[in-house]
Amino acid sequence: MTDGMDEMGNGIEAVDEFYEGAEDNTDTDNVVTLETDNPAKKLMEAEAMRMAEALVFASSEPVSEKALADRLPDGVDVAALMAELQEFYEKRGVNLVRIDNSWAFRTAGDLGFLMQREEVQKRKLSRAALEVLAIIAYHQPITRAEMEEIRGVETSKGTLDVLLETGWIKMRGRRKTPGRPVTYGTTIEFLDHFGLSEIRDLPGMEELKGAGLLSTRMPSNFSMPMPNIDPEELTEDEDELTDIDLEELGLLTPKGGDD
């Protein structure tokens, strides 16, 4: 009998220490206050609170108060118990939230950004985009009209937009010719993606033939240029893009006039 009393006494002390806190414990946010002076009732409510916490935590869906009442000891005021538990979790990383007549744990609203995950959606480039990318890589700096002359077909703006979005090509400048067409070239991201230290590392004609990317029966006068430029520097026949150019190309928000 004495052992039973000691065991009960130890249980009540543990409940007092965890749920109410010792007198010298000033961190009141980490304790639950049980509104009762009855040791036996306090122990029962503390155990019921642990059970309710476990049931809600283990469920993938909100748990109704009826379901909790069915699993908890008889006589437990489920609504009051859950309200007390909700207050305990109010300032923690996870909150106990009431959804209609059900309860669930949710990430604290101000910590939602920690749960966000960015995923890269892979898109396969079209044949046209691959052709344009190859032409830009080997013939840069190059204008859209020059691309079309090489391909023999019109190059759509959509194709260029896709390549610009990948970050593999960029608008370099404007050609010093009538109409000042925009010139295109590759970027550092292009080199990084394809494992190239510099643009001169692009495979030559013989390498491409060996890889099966070029027909072995090419015209005798066919030649493939090897770019020998710094992607970050303009050539002598290019002008730098100005703010006005960027505005016209939709790359810079137009500046408002004076009131």
C-alpha cells in the first residue's frame, strides 16, 4: 500500500513540475497550468492531455472532439482540455488549431516560409531552340536576321524568349549598322551548364562528326566558325545597350516624367 502511495506521490510531483513548473521556473511559456487543487484529478487531466496531444499529433487529418472523447478517459472536458493545450502551443513552432469541431497541429503562421520548397521544372528545348542556341554559340555576336540567314527560316521571338529565360543567352549590344539590330551571345550560365571553361572549348567540326551530331557527308565548302571572343566584352562593331535601348526592349521599366 505504501508503495502505491509513493508511486502516486511521485507521479503528482512529476505532473506539478512539468505542467505547472517549479516556483523558481520563470519560463511560463513552456508549462501548462491545470486549474485544480485535487492531486488525483490533476494527474488524470495531465495524462488525458498527453493522450490528446498524442492522438492529434499522430493523425494526418484533424481530429474531432467526439473522436477524442471516445479515446480519452470518461469525465474529461475535452473542449476545456484542448483549449488549455492550445494555449500551451500558442507561442511555439507548431500551433494547435481548432478547425470547426476538430483539432490539428499546424506550423506557426510566421514560420511558413521554412516549409516552402523551390522545384526546378525541367523543360525540353525544341529543335528550333537547339538550332538557334548552337548558331548563337558558334557565331556570336549575331543578330536575329543573321540567324535566319544561316537557318534559312524565320526565327520566332518565342524561341529567343525561351533561351533568354534559361539564362543561356543574352542581348549583348547593338550592331553598328543601319537599324542598329540587337546582337546576341552566350552567358556564363551557358558555359557552366555545358561544362565549358571558356567559349573556345566548344567542340569543333571533327568532334561533332565523331559524336554523330554532324553528317559525315558535309558540303566541301562547309566551315564552322570557332568563337574567339570574351562573352563579357563588346566587339568593335557593337554599341553598348543604353537605358533607352533597354526600355525599348522591355528590359527596363520606363522612367516617369517630371510632374
